[in-house]
Amino acid sequence: MLQLSWVKDRSDKKRQLFYITGGYLVSRANYGWLEFREVLDGKYIISAIHEFVPKIPWLIYVNTQARLHLWVMNRYAKYLNAVGRRKSTVK
């Protein structure tokens, strides 16, 4: 769907950066980036997509692909919460 390339020299333990280098969903390859960042001493992770240009027209994107992206990110949040709960009970 999206082809991502990890940006090793701009990433660290608290911030992981990936350039959007291609994929079916993107109009402008090698332009945007996806970022995961830890905040509040690792209690939360923020994910953000920057300068993304969808392949489909904006009005269609907002009502289709963007909603699917929100669903995927909510599922990812549930997964991360479950992993965090498992780690906190193991200590």
C-alpha cells in the first residue's frame, strides 16, 4: 500500500522516521514521511504522516482512504496497549 524506507540517521530510540518512497496509495513518491515518536517518558506514542499526497482526489480520500487509515491506526493503538499491559505485568 505504502512503500516506506527507514531513515536511520534521523531516527533514534524515541523517534522513528520513515520516508514514503512509493506505493499504490501515494501520488508523490519520495516526498512525505511517517513518524512514530515517544512522548511523556514513553507513556504515549504519537504517529504522524507529513506531506502525504494521496493518489485519489482529496474529497474521495477524506471519505474513504482516510477513514480506513483511522481504523488501522486505532487497531494499532489497541495492539500497543495490549503489549504495554503485558510488559507491565511481567515486571
